Amino acid sequence: MSNKNLEQFKKFLQNIFHPTKSNPSVGNPLPSEILDRLHAWESEAEMPEKPDGIDFAGITRTLGIWVIEIALHNKLPQDIEALNFDLFETGEPGNAYAVNLTGAKVYEPDDDDWACEEDFVPSQRYAAALNVPSSVEWNEFLDAMVIILRDIIAQTNGLPLWNVKHITTGFSDGDLAVVK
């Protein structure tokens, strides 16, 4: 995302969360710190050492924007106890992995099948393309996603979407990794 596009996106978010007379959008105010933190996603300098092929800053921006859109357009039911960022392989060479989000009313730390319950399915269930090449191993991608999701949660800690006790990520045919 170019600096011009980032600034346009920031202005878009400000208009949504801080309506004016000319733009009387509805929505709960989002802490202004979240808008300020979007700029941090432009820099890879603060990102940890990473495997080749994983664009931490790009994926963080893509997923950060996605979760903000989910928060804007979906009300998280109060009885949702856990969210799962389900990872899967796409079979596409330049976009080998993808992610979708669901929520469940139950969480079982010793049985990952809880994540198969889809009690909350946002209208924007699938994130945009992450552009991870097929040369990146699944376990490297999973480790990167834990770091990226923790960063996004920290950067957007005012989102109602995070008002759950548990957040996990993982491939549907494997073990889940605890994010929160």
C-alpha cells in the first residue's frame, strides 16, 4: 500500500469512526491510537527476523485492514468465547496460503475440534490475498501468523472483535496455536 493509499485509508477510517456533518456515518468511536498505529505498518524495521518470502509488513497491513472491516460490518455476539484464524493452502504458486475467520461459543484447550463450530461467521470471512510464495513452508507461515496476529491485536486493541477470551490460528488439519 503506497503512502497515498495509506493516507486515504486513514481518512476513510476517521470518517467512519468520527462522523462529521458532511459524513454522518454510524459506528462506535475507535480509539484514535488505532489510526495512528496504521502508520507503523508501513515500516518493516520493527518486524522480527523473518523467513524469506514472508512480507510481514504487507501481511500485517492486509490482515489489519481486514479485521477493521470485520469490526465495522459485523457485530460480535456476546456469547462468542473464541475466534480462530483458519489457515489453508490455496495451491496457487504466488499465493500459497489464505486465512478465514470464524468464532465459536465454546473453547476446548485440549480438543481443537471446537474450532469447527461456526457460531460467528463474518460477512468478510476471507482475507484478501496474502501473496506468500509456495516456497514458504506451512510451519514457517503458521509461526509468522502467530507473530502477525499478536501484533495486529496489540495495534488495534480497542476493536470489539477482540472481546473474546481466546484467539487461535492454525491449519484445519493440524494443531491450533494460541494467539491470545
